[in-house]
Amino acid sequence: MKKSDLAVGLYLLAAIVFLIIPMNSVILDILLALNFSISLVILFNSMFTKEVLGMSAFPTILLLTTVFRISLNVSSTKLILTTGNPGNVVRVFGDVVAGGDLVIGIIVFIILILVQFMVINKGSERVSEVTARFTLDAMPGKQMAIDADLNTGAITDAEAKRRREKIQEESAFFGSMDGATKYVKGDATAGLIMTVINLVGGTVMGMMRLGMPAMEAFEHYAILTMGNGLVNQIPSLMISMATGLLVTKVSKEADFSDILIKQLFSIPKVLYIVGGSMILMGLFTPLNALLFSSYGLIFIISGRRIADRLEIVEIEEEVSEEEASANEIRKPENVASLLQVDPIELEFGYGIIPLADTNQGGDLLDRVVLIRRQIALEMGCVVPMIRLRDNIQLNPNQYIIKIKGIQVSEGKILFDHYMAMNPGYVEEEITGIPTFEPSFHLPAIWITEGQRERAETLGYTVVDPPSIIATHLTEIIRSHIHELLSRQDVQNLINNIQDANQALISELVPKLLSVGEIQKVLQNLLREGISIRDLVTIFETLADYAPTTRDTDVLTEYVRQSLKRAISSKYFPAGEMTSVVTLDPKIEQDIMGSIKQTEQGAYLTLDPEVTGKIMESVQAELQKLEDLGKNPIIITSPIVRMYFKRMTQDYFKDLIVVSYNEIDSNVELQSVGMVTV
């Protein structure tokens, strides 16, 4: 057993034992002195700890000291009533308070008890309640602030975890303190009751058992009662003060004394005013002129010294800044820091800063956090940190989106305006500034706040500026997510499922496929918008077919067929007839006949003229689907699908190419045309 465990155990055991077993006056003196010293230790620890969590065990300490103090109070009460001699400590405290005059002593004692009960205890209890309530109410906001800092790259994952744990510890601490302050209040109440019992019971016992006259018995036991009350109430008062200091502590960076001195005596003109006022009061009122003038001179001299010190500090700071600037110019540039490229960046002009500034009510940072969560749920992979920064070189209302340092898209918004889009069936027009929605390039109109309600009533889709930017950013991430998936990301995905699928991972990586080859398969799926969230099914399929082929394109097709339920639910709604276009078997044969296999993979050698005719036919057939308001979907045979998709991807970026093996058996299809030459 550790010494600390033994000490705490004996402390608690003593409190319980002495509630039952009587003790003599010598042991009581020792324990009362111990109680007094422990109370001082707690008080000064509470004063000088830099933050409340430095004494996170305070609620437990409060309980232990309260029980110990009550135990001593009970023991001293037993000695007062039985022997009339509770020991040296109690008697000395009583004599000091009485000061030779019993009436004055009783009045002083009552005042001390009232201060303890009505001021210190009551205030600590109220502050604890309010602090606990506000701490719990502030938790969601603090959590969102941590997520925003993490999302912008201001802090690391480890720092974010540490901050979250600290918030939880603070909420648990203040919640416990809210209840623990009731111990102090109850202890004070019990002390008052015991004081009355000691006074009345002691006087009766002195008269009946010791044969003392009534007045002598009252005086004798009144002194003992006051001594017993003080020797217990003063430590209780110190604990109450410690409680108040902890729950009102606001600074986490300096000692209590430093804060007080700095905040009270750091402004020279305040000291000048106070000093002048004191001198005037001493000279022009009946107050003691020497005393008040002396204080006034002390304040004025102190203010002058503080002003001189502040001037010196200001000069030193200016010199330090100049030296730092000179050293910065002289030292060789740290080129390594310039080489890092952020995966995703959102840069915006100064007019958009209020949308990203939480102090101005902006929620763009929160929306970016939700984007990462949404993409993770939809696509099954983690989006890298999205860097947000302002760029004074941009127009005030312009923003650009970069992928790996290269601009891929841009947009403009009007602050304090809303974008209204006609879904196609609204006939009445509204006045505004014509524009285009940046994500899908649909025609739209900028309208004011006053026009918003009318536009929504007419049927327009009305979107605020943060939603416009968030939607645009989401679409860009979706279309480039395959580029952002690195080998390290793939390794992290493997690690996430490894514990529950040891046999699968040990068979697949690295015996059958390397991390890089798995990365290519996952990138192929993401490139066509297929979610990789079901990693177990994907890896099971790769483990089945990797022994026969390591061609990542072919393996991708096998994986797509294993994910046919997910593909069908994505493109073919249940219970609805889906219109599609099919591919002429002759074109499929021509494509298969033009495939050339090399060490770097397969490619098509189709005649450019034939390719052009196929693209013209695809355009014509997709127009039919567009006229019907349907998605552009072409169905092919499994062996041709990836080659046909590769051939058309530069011409039709939104074209969906699905093979027959990727369609669930309960899907209903309707062919509205065939791509032919």
C-alpha cells in the first residue's frame, strides 16, 4: 500500500471512529491543530493554483474535511458536557474571543458565525450554482469551436482531443462543486446547533453535577462554547473561502497575487486620482491630515514609479521588435515551410470574411465541418483538412477553391443578398441581379432580404451565401475526391477494419495486393461516384480475384459487381421504371477488337472517325433522356463497360455507364434508345 493511500485512509477512519469513541483532551488538541493546518493548506492552494482543474479533487476534499471537522466537533462537545475540560486549544480560543468581557465575546462570536453562514457560505453556494449552469450551457459552443479550429488546421487531432477532455473535466468539476457546497452550508448549520447545545447543556451540567452557581456555570461554559465554535468554524470559514476562490477563478495564466496587483495597481492615472483625493480629504475635512496626506503621497509616488516602469517596458518592447525584425531579415529563409501544399483550400476576398468569422455570427467554419462529415458518410473516406484563408488579391466578393494548390473553381457572392433559382415551374419573375449558381451553373437572381419571403411564396428556391459556398465546395470535393485519396489514407482505412477482420487483411495485404494497388481500385470507384464505405465487401472481392489478376481496372469491375445493390439503389430508385440507353452489340464488338494490352495496362486503338460517330450517337441518345428529365445512363455488357466509360469521359463528364452485372434483379428498366453507328 502506498503511503498516500495509508494517510488518506487513516484520516477518513479517524473521522468515523471519533464520532463513536470518546477521546481525551490531548489527542483532541493534536487533531484540532491538524484540522487547522489542513484548512490553511487548502485555502492557499486554492488561491495560488493557476486554473480550477489544478484542484479537480476539491469536491472530494471538501467532503473529507467536513466529516473530519464534524467528528472533532462531536468529540469536543462530549468533553465539554462530561468533564468541562475540552483541552488547551478550545480554552485559548474562547479566552481570546472573550477578551475578559463575556458580553463582548458573545457579540463578537455571533458576528463571526453570521459572517461565515450568511456571507461566505451563501455566496460560494450561489456562485457554484451559476458557474455550473453556465459551464454546462457553454459546452456545445466550446465543442464547435474546437471542431472549427481542427478543421482549419489551427490545432492537431491530439490537441483537439486534449481540449475536449479538458472541457469534460471542467463540466464534471463544476457540476460536483454545485453539490459539494451543500456540505459547507450543512456544516455551518450543524456548528450553530452544537454551539447552542454546548451552551445550554454545559450550563445545566455545571449546575447539576459540579454544583456551580448559575452565573459561574454560564460564564465557564460560554467561554468553552465560543472556543469550541471558533476552533471548528474558522477552518470551515477557510474551506468556504477556498471554495469561493476556486469557483470565481478566471485566469489560467498567472498566480492569484499577480492578477490582483496587476489589475489594481497598473494604471498610473488611477493612482494619481486616488492620491489627490486622499490629500484633499486630509486638508479640507476634519479627518486626520497627516494620515490621509501620507496615504495620498504614497499613491502618487507609486503611480509615478509605475508610469516610469511602463515607459521603460514600452521602449524595451520597441527595441525588441526592431531586433526581431532585423534578425528575421538577416536569417536565411526557411524554404521547407513553403513546399507544403494543402489538399483543399478555400480562399476568399475580404467581403466574405464575416461569413467565416464566428465573432460576427458567421457559420462557414461549422458548415465546413459538416461537409467533411457528409462526404465521409456518403463516400466512405475521410476528407483532408480544408484550409480557409482570406486573400486580399481577390475581389471582395470572390472566392476560389484549390485542389493541391491549383485553382479548380471559383464563384462570387453578394453579402447580405440571397440567391433565388427558378425550379422550372415558376412563371412570375422577380427583379434582381442576374447571375449563375456556381455549383451547377444554373441561371439565378440575387435578391435582397426584403424580397426573400415573396420569392419563397412564388416557389423560388432561395439560398443564403454560406449555403452557396458550402454546396459549391461539396460538389468540388465530390468530383476530386479520388485525387485526394492517398496511400496513407488507404492504410488508415485498412487499420480501421483490421481488428474485426484480421483474417481478411492478413490474406490480402501485402500478400496479394500492395497498398498502392488497393488505392488505385478505390480511386477508380470514387472517380465514378461509388461509395467505398463497405470496405469489407470490397476487400473480400479483391481477395477472391487478386490471385488470378492484378490489373486494377479489371479488379475494379469485379468490385463494382459485388457492390451492385449499392449501385442499383444509387441510380435506379426502387419501385420506379428507369429510362436508360443501351449500347449496340456491334459497337461492343468493335471496342473489344480494338483493345491492346501492354505492361502499363490496356488502351483502345479505335479509329478516330468511328469514335466521332459513336460520340455523335451518344449525344443524340442522351438528349432523349434529357428531354424526359432523366439521368444520363447507358447500359453495357460487363466486359466493355470500363473501356466505354474511359472513351466517353472526356466528352460527357456526367455520363453514368453501368453494366448488366451491376444491376439488381428487382430493378425495372426501360430502353429509350440505342447507341449505334
